[in-house]
Amino acid sequence: MVEIKNTIEDDIITIHVIGEVDASSSIYLDESIKEATDKYKKVLVNCEDLEYISSAGLGVFMSYINDLEEKDIKMVIYGLSDKVHHVFQILGLDQLLKITDNRDEAKRIVNGV
């Protein structure tokens, strides 16, 4: 089960992903990222409370890689647990997506600092 909360601060939207993203709940992550990238150029994905992500959840992130580049949207994922970060590394997503440890660093990246 996943819970997703969006907050907006200045011109940055933060998608807070809580719980587990699996095949049945990945649609909620997809909808949230779609809405965010339709309206904002700076997107943070807070994964501090993400406990598990399946291949379907990872596929959601992968499906936006080209869109982010084409639309010049900066998206940074932060706060991954070691276990979840390892899954991103195995698939090489850490090379395709911006991933950082904390919110401050993520904000600096989306702001181009």
C-alpha cells in the first residue's frame, strides 16, 4: 500500500512517497508524477518513507526519463533507504535519474546551484 502526498513550495513540487510501491499501487505514483510534470519544471521525489519498490514502480520512473529531458524538467529523487537505493543501482537507474541523499541537496540540484 502506498500513500502519496504532494506539497508545493515556491516553484517546486515535492512528491512524498510513503509505504510500498508495487504493481497494484504503482499507478498512483505514475499519476502523481504525470500531474507534477504537467505543471512544474522542478520536481522532488521524497522517498524517505518508501519501504519497498517493485519493478512496476521502477518502471514508472523509467517511463519519464525521456519526458524529463524533452520538457527540460528537473526531477530529483532523495532519501532512498540503502535497500531501495541498491535496487535503483542494480538497474542502472542511478545513472539515468538524479538521486541524492537529502532534501537540501535535491533542492540545490533542481535550482541549478
